[in-house]
Amino acid sequence: MKAFFKARLRDFVEYIITSYGAALLILIFAMLAVTYWEEYAWGTTATFAVFVFVALGFYHFRNKKKR
């Protein structure tokens, strides 16, 4: 039972870090983009978001293979 809860807690923490961490990184990048590259802010933020989602997809795909 202890191993079950430990695995669920690890999954929950991983979910929180990957979902909210990604959103936080995108918001920080968007603020920096608006500050320094005002005319390119939308495009660079969208490109950064795509790269973050692709990286998260590879991360989750790699972890599914290990389990």
C-alpha cells in the first residue's frame, strides 16, 4: 500500500511540475519577449510554446517506455 501511494504521489508531483512549470515558463518568456522584442512577441512566444509542448511530449513518451 505504501508503494502504491508513493507511486501516485510521484505521478501527481510530476503532473504539477510539468503542467504548471510549462505554463510558468511560457508566461515568463512572453513577458521577456514583450519587454525586449515588442514587434516579435506573439510569434516568438508561440514558437517557444510549441517547443515546450514538444519537449514535454518527448519527456512523457520516454517515461512511459520506462514504466
